[in-house]
Amino acid sequence: MEVPSATLPPIMDIDATAFSDPILAGKEADLASWLSARAPVAIGFSGGVDSAYLAVAARLALGPDRVLAIIGRSPSYPEAQWAAAREVARSFDVPVLELDTAELDDPRYAANPSNRCYFCKTELWSRVVPVARERGFGTVADGTNADDLSDWRPGAQAGREHGVASPLAELGFTKQHIRDASKRLELPTWQQPSSPCLSSRLPYGIEVTPARLKQIERAESALRALGIAGDLRVRYHEDLARVELAADELPRWLEPRRFDALRDALVATGFERVSLDLRGFRSGSLNVLHGVGA
Amino acid sequence: MTQPDRGDRTTRNATALAAAIARLGVQCSLEVRGGLALLLPVTSSVEALQAPDTRRAVLALAREHGFTHVAIELPSDRRGAGRETDAPLLRD
């Protein structure tokens, strides 16, 4: 039966959540309950898709006095991401605390073993958790999501050892759930590519140094400046850069003139040779190269 | 020729891979870096690699021959430009 338009409610009275995915809406409600039951909550905050969503969801659920987003800064954390994290916090009124971390001073981390992330997260949480507790935040959480549980994530062990909770994973939020929920909240990160630390561009066994991290950061910034969008990694193979692009970006950069521009940009950052990966971007690419898996 | 390397779990056959890629019409030299096969195509073969079907075929061949990654290098001096090889050149 067709309803006369005059009988429909005014559009502004319609609950926007009525149009959202009911499964996602349920997860969002579960997350709000989880946070409320454990408040106040401090969050390890990188400004990536996951932790940005968690921080904003916590701010909305708990108010400004019962949430604290804590950023750990180090040479493995890209400047651009730091700026993005601060902008998210400013826009959504999330209180932020910044701490310096020194994972590169740990020779076990710098040697770049396949469980490198364990030493990084050990350093991060050993600084973040005591500071959070001193400030009265009994719960410390991170942005680990349900998809991460099936990936090689040695850093997760460090989180568990420090009592860090992972509510998004616990409640079954996949990356797509987080992107969808972030879009609904108008978070600028909703379609941001995943952004692991810069050390993930170095093959295991190649020492992590500030100079190499800076070179990688400059290289990826240079490619962004050329207009490359979406997922992007500059994998470091000493003299050779191996560039992984999103599948829809790859064909046009194989065109020789564009490839020249790409190569010139990376040679200017210190690489002698430049290559394009024919498969394109894949998360954990260097794990595959080394046969490392969950 | 096989190319064992640190952390190898597979046997890689670079010679057979290079020959198989050449049969696709992609003339290139091949440098082996562990599980990475680095292709250095002659200029006239770069266009072929712009075709998704050709890239997929190269990737499938690389997997068959024990490689996990394939990348293409196009040096600034257009290494190989005008040097149409009859047989793949291997480097390591």
C-alpha cells in the first residue's frame, strides 16, 4: 500500500541508526557497554583506522574525562600519521597524551627478528600502562581487531603480558566493521589505508636504524606527492626499493613515463634501484617472503 | 639452475622461470633475490606487462617455480633498450 507522503514523519525525526547495518549497530552498542563497564579507559592511539575509531567511540561513550588516548612516538612512527592522529583527536575532542618510546635502543628490536613487534610493543606498553595507571585509568586498550587474530602478530603477546585489552577483537569487529562504523561517525580515517610502523618495510634480519626508517618515510611521502593513493609500501631491499601499490594503481605506474617519475622520486631518497611489485600491495608481504606465518 | 638462499623452504628454478616468461613474449633478464624474482625487461616488453592477463601469467609462473614475489625494474638507462635477446639472461 502506498502511503501518502504527508503521513511520513519529517526526515529529521528518523533515527539514523535505523538505516545502519543491524549487526554493526549491535556491535557498536556492545562496545559502548564494554567501555562503560571498564571506564575510565586509556587507549594506545596511533591514529590508524582501528585505534582512531576506538578512541572516538570511547570519547562518545564515556565523555572527555574518562578517556585518554596515548600516543607513543618514535622514529618508526611516521610524522604524517602523528599529525593525522592529533587531528582526529582535536576534531573529536579526545584528550591526548604523548610519550616517547625507544624501541630502537633495544638491540633485540634493532636486529629485526621475525618477532620484532614483540619488543616494540613491550617497550610501548611498559611506558604507557604505568602512566595510565598513575592517572587513574585502570583499563588500557588497543585497537587490535578480529582480523588481526589470524595474522602473524607477535606484538599481541606483549599486550597480553601488560594486561592490555583488545575490545574490538573481543567483540568481533573486523576491519570492515571498523571502516563502516568510522564512516558513520564521519571519521577521516574510515577509508585510510592500513598503516603499520615503518619497520615493517624492512626484511627480517636487516637492522632497523633511524636512517633507514627516515629513508623509507621520505620515499613513501615522495610517492604520495606524485599522487599515488590507496595502499602503498616501499619495501627496503638495501640498494633496491620494491614498491607495492594498490591493484587499481599498478597498471598506470607501469607506463614507462610514469615509472620514470616514480623511479626518479625514489632515487632522490637514496635508493640506487627501483622496482614495482607485479602483484601489488599485500599486507604482511615480507612475512610471505620469509615464510613467516601465524 | 636452483637458487637456494637464507631461510629457503622451497626449491627455486630461475632458469626455467626465465624461459617460461620468455615464452609469454616478455624478454627480460632475471635477478634472483631469495624468494623475489626481479625482472629487467627490454623496453619493448614493458608494454606487455601492462596487460593484467600477462601479469597474472607471470605471477602464476613465478609461483610454480618457487618464487613468492615478482617485481619489475626499469632502470633509467633503459637497460636492455634495443637489445632484443633471444634467450633470457640470468643474474644473481
